[in-house]
Amino acid sequence: MNKTISDSKARFAAYRKALYDCDPNELPAALDALCSANCNVRLPFPIGDVEGAKGLLESGYGPLLHAIPDLERRDYIVAGAVDRDEEWIGCGGYYVGVFEKPWLDIPATGQLVTMRYIEFFRFDKGKIVEAKLLWDIPALMMQAGAWPMAPGLGVEMNAPGPATNDGILAGQSDAARSEKSMNLVNAMVEGLGRFAEGGAQAMQLERFWHPKMNWYGPAGIGSNRRISGFRKWHQIPFLKAMPDRSCDTQNGGYDCYFADGDYVLFCGWPGMKATITGDGWMGISPAGQEIDMTSLDIWRCENGLIRENWVMIDILDIWNQVGVDVFARMKELM
């Protein structure tokens, strides 16, 4: 692995520390020191794209800190690699704190809340030049009793960190182990693409997934366990609704896709295209709507099988693309 990823991982530790302590007096200087002046930052709907540390603070962390003054970042996965000559770091974890004031018109609870994230950062010459931060805002709406859409079929829960407690990966990784993990996930993704040829059996999930697999989906979809749970509560409704879905991992149709030891990480903004032609997914009425899906994944491999998968999708952006204003519906509940 290129030596520069080790340097970027060490540099990124400062970003993690700044948001763990989250001192509003020190955070601006810390972000300014880490981000390039024209850093391209993508944030979840409805926040959108901003530029540089100033935009990240003014549109992202600033309003969030105003609502949750004791905001604290907790990573359970930090991994990185050089992908197509670019240095990428991917993270998974939670923002936690007491929800004291409204944020995005979500009513404050005055209680401890959690908001899961998957985030990706591209480094160049020691600076963050690109950031893609996807936060599970629907989960926060649910904790506030303000989720106005259909309940997910899976279990709404705080997804745990890796069962092996080894998700914070510093320095260089084992190249052979990383290659083995990438080959496994690639084979699994190729299998998913065979659904149109022969249905669920053609995908051969048992070849790739551990019998005790956990799939941690975003709020609005929920989490499930075992292949049977994955199929029933997520995969079947998803494929019925969008049988033409496509994810171009084989031809570079993504932002980054890399392995670091037992972990494989994928960032697609968007990562999938699909047409909603069938019923059963999140309560969306099928009308041939074409959508782009922001999809971020982290897989953990164990003894030649995928045992855990953390998934983040910009659910609010999906609803927006099909013409539903979730926030307007939320306000009707208040």
C-alpha cells in the first residue's frame, strides 16, 4: 500500500479528535487546518453541497452544534486505502449528545440522541480535498417522534460496531488480506447482479454471507439478521420495487471502493440508478420514477465470509426525488 495512506490516517486523527471534543471555540481552526480552501463537501438532503471548512461549519456542524451543544463523535470503523491513485479514508459511527434545540425543524427532545453516519474523505498532500458525509437524519426524527413516513420492515436499532472490536485501522494494512476481502465482496456483488437471470437462487448468497450475518440498514429500512432476514425484510422488497437497479462497481461508477484488511468500503454519490416499477419498498407508490441513490457500504469479512454490513442510504433524498416533502409532512405532526 502507498505510504501516503498511513500519513493521511495519522492526519485524520486530528479531525476525529476535534469532533470528539467538539469545542465550538476550537473546531473552526481545526477544520480550517485540515481542509483545503476549496474542499468539496457533500452533505445529506436537505443540507446539500458546500465548499471548504467554512461551508462545512456553517451548514453542517454549526447548526448541529447549536441543536446539540455537547455533540460528540464516536467512530467504530476508520479504514483507508489508495484507490485509483487517490487516498481515501472511510468511517462509520455515531454522533451523540442531548438534543436541546430544533435542527432542520426536527423538534428537540431534551434527551440523549444518536445519529449514525458513514463518511468518506479524500486526502491530497495532507489536506482533505473532498468529503462525503451521510448522516441518518430519519433516525433522529424517529427519536423525536416526528417520522411521518411508513415504518421500516426491518428492526430500527442502534447498529453496533464490529463484533471483533478491531475497526479503527491505523498505519498500513495487510495487502494480501485486503485483496482477499475485496475479492470476496466483488464476487458477492457479481452474484447480486445475476438476480435477473434466475432470481434469488442465482445470487447464491450462501456462498458469500455468514450464517449469522447482520445487515445494518438506515432508519426507514431497518436492520436484520441471517440471510433469511436479509431477504425477507430488505432484499425482496427492494428487488421487487426496482428490478432494473444498477451499481457499476466493475467499471468505476463510484467515488471510491477499497479494502483495508477485513473491511471493504464503498462510496457512491450516487452509487445506484433505478426505476421504481413495483410496490413494497418503504411505502413508495410505483409510478416509473427514475432515481439516483446515494449508497455507502462497509462490509466486514471473517474467515472467507461476510459477517457484518453497515449500510447508509440518503432516504430523505429518495423521497424528495419521488416528489414527497418529508419535512412538510413532519410539520403536520407537530
